[in-house]
Amino acid sequence: MLTRDLIYRLDARVNLVVILLLFWAVFWGLNGGDKFYNGRSAANVESWSASNVLVDSGGDIAYRLHPMEPRGWYGVNRNARMVNYFQRLSLPRSVALSCLYGFAVLEVILGAMFFAVFLWSMLPEGRQARVPLFADRTVQRLAFKGSILVFLCFSVGDVLFGDRAELWEHGTFIVLCLITYDMWYRTDRFLLEQRRRVAREAAVPRSIQAIDYLDEREATA
């Protein structure tokens, strides 16, 4: 009985949407962080990494061609990449870096918002109600709206810079964000209704996500 109650409590606190909130927190946090840690390209001179060789007339290897590989936490130099994008539009380096780090700060803020929503979702119901901006879902809505707006800005930039691969990627993330929002909204409304039902019926403590299934089983027993 004790084990079952623990499982129900775990199920009540964690659902798929809560995990997706953590996903967006990690996504935005890491994507914001990669603007501040620029990688560098370095040659991989290990013997196994040689991609091609040049041989002399005697058949001996004269040169080995080794690849350049990214080194660093994130492996890409965002500064150089963004400056190159803006140079296509004849815009200076200062504008490129201002945009880069401005969006980096926004991404970190979005990551913090989603992480805060994730932590709030793990609180007991009584403590959740004591945090107004979370209890009325204002922070949750702003986090999703901010995500869509950032992706929209990225998509506009992709069109202007002519990067169709990035445009496809950001468009995919917009769809994923909208799907997550729809799942969050539907699940949130469902859980609120289930909590009201439990309060009315004074049900024994168990996962509110499992109530309908348990009631159906009891009805057919």
C-alpha cells in the first residue's frame, strides 16, 4: 500500500507536460549560453583522422590531409557566424554582436522562466496557490509567447540572410512550441477539473491522472 501511494504521488507531481517544461528550460538555457562560449576550429592531426593522402612518384605518402574540427563547449563560434551574416547586409560588427548578445539574454531569461514554471509544477497544490503569477498561469503564458516571438525574429533573420536550413529549423521549433503549449493548456485544464472533483468527493490521496481509469475499473468490477 505504501509503495502504491508513493507511485501515485509521483505520478501526480510529474506528467509529460512537466517534462516538456524542463525540456524548454534546458533548451533556452543552453542556447542562450552558447553565445557566450565561442568555440574554435583546430586541426585534428591524429594519424587516424587523415581523410586523404598525397603520394610521390615512388608511391610513398608525402602529405596527409587532416580535418579542421570544432573545439570548445559548444563547438561553434557564434560571434564570427553572426558577423558574417550581417556583413551580407552591409551592417557593421557592432550591430551583429548587439543582436547576438541581446537575443542571448532573452534566451537565458526564457530558460529561467520555464525552469521556474517546472519547479512550481512540482510544488504541493497548497503552495502553488500562494504564488499568484504562477497560479493564474501568467508566467506560463508569457514563457510560451516569448518563445514564439524569439523564433519569429530568428525566422525573419533567416530569410534576410538567405539561410534556408536555419529557417526550416526555426519553423520546426515554432510548431513544436505550439504543440507543447496546446498540450500544456489541455493538461492543465484537465488537472484542474480533476482536483475539483477530488475536493468534492473527498477522495483518498491518489494520482488525479489515474482517477478516471480507476473509477472505470471499479464500475466494471
